[in-house]
Amino acid sequence: MIEIQKGFEGNIIAFHSTKHRKSDSDNEDHSKKVFTGIEKLFEEANLSVETRLIVDQNPEDYIINIAEKENINLIVLGYSGKHGIIKRRLLGSIPTEVMNNVTCDVLIVK
């Protein structure tokens, strides 16, 4: 993201969800550590980043809603690939849900 932001004008919004079904990060202390690391990386690159903690929505719902409301033109999602194909088909993955429901570009990073 840092390299992308360096090449283009725009704002970066980093969010972390405590409602992620497959995440072990179910507390705000963990989220603060995540944000501290992100903020440090951007600060070292002399760039700004906005952070948002999402506690009341599933991450895919938040991303889909915010993409439309804030006219987002690129969404970058991390994906671990640890979930089996059957689970993805039954439950759906966040990247798949987002890709199928937003009009902007989506970049998935493994």
C-alpha cells in the first residue's frame, strides 16, 4: 500500500474488524497493536494513514458500504488462503464477497 500511495494521490484507510469470523483478534488491545504497526510503517515512509476499528459490522459489509459511500477507487484485502474450498463455498470468503459486490477495483494480497 505504501508503494501504491507514493505513486498516486489519495488517502489510505486501514481498518481492522473485531467481528471477523476467522480471526483470533477479538479484542481491542490486539486491534490497537495492529494499528500501531500500520501507523509506524506509514510514518517511516512519510505518508499518512487513517485507521478505523470496526466493532459493529462484519468486515465485508463494512467494506461494501464504505466503498460506495466514500467513493473508494481501490480496495486492497489481505487473504491468508488457510480456508478450504468447501468452507469458502459454504460460508463465503470476505474477498469473494467484496469482489462480487463493489464497483471499484479490488486487489487481493496473499
